[in-house]
Amino acid sequence: MDETTVEKRIRRMEVVTDPADRLFDLLSTFSVLRSNGQALIGQIRGSLNEMRELRTRLRRQQEPFTEPVRNGRGNGQANLRLQYGLTLREAQVATLLIQGQSNSAIAEQLKISPHTARHHTQRILAKLGVHSRAAAGASD
């Protein structure tokens, strides 16, 4: 119902003198307001979800791809980032992981701690949907 209907009900309540009728009118008005509020909340939730989805798409479009293009093709890191949603650092770690490097060797080469290399490896395996380093190398 629109605002004019609610306003009419409120004005009508002022005229009603019987407490039972007034109570009924009040409950009826609150029921209308509640359903209008629920519909509005539903629209707001839908709009928020759409905004989140659009923000995600926009971020994906704006992500800089700093990997060089060689022979008319992007390198493996760009492909990993696009296909599996890896960050730039995760793609670097994944490339070394696929080459069979250990976490210690990855940490040394990228100048990060072994703990950080292990953390990146775990996130990469989860994003690739595999449970072992060997399976990650096979999914390339």
C-alpha cells in the first residue's frame, strides 16, 4: 500500500471512538507497515547483492596484469590467475610449485619466510581443488 492509504487509516483511527475498533485499526495499520517494510528490506538486500556482484566484476576488470606477453601469448602465471583466481604472488609460488620446488626453495627464491611459502602453497592447493603438490603439478 502506498503512503496515502496508511495516512487515510491513521486519520480514520482518530475518528473511531470504540477502543476495540481503534485497536483493530492500529493492528491493521502496523501489519501493512510491517509488510511494506519487509518488501523494502527484500529490495535493499537484492540491491546490495547486485552491488557486490558488480564490484567483484569491476575489480576483476581493473586487476593489472604485470606479466609480460611473449610470442603473442601470456605466460603461465597470467593463465593461472585467470583460471583459478590466484593472486599475483600465489601465481608466482604456483609456478615454482609446479616446477617441483620445496617450500624452503620457494621462500628463498621469492625472499619470503618458509611459513609464508607454506601458507601460499596451502591456499594454492585449495584454489586448485587438489590435496597434494604432485596433483597441483598435474593440473597445470
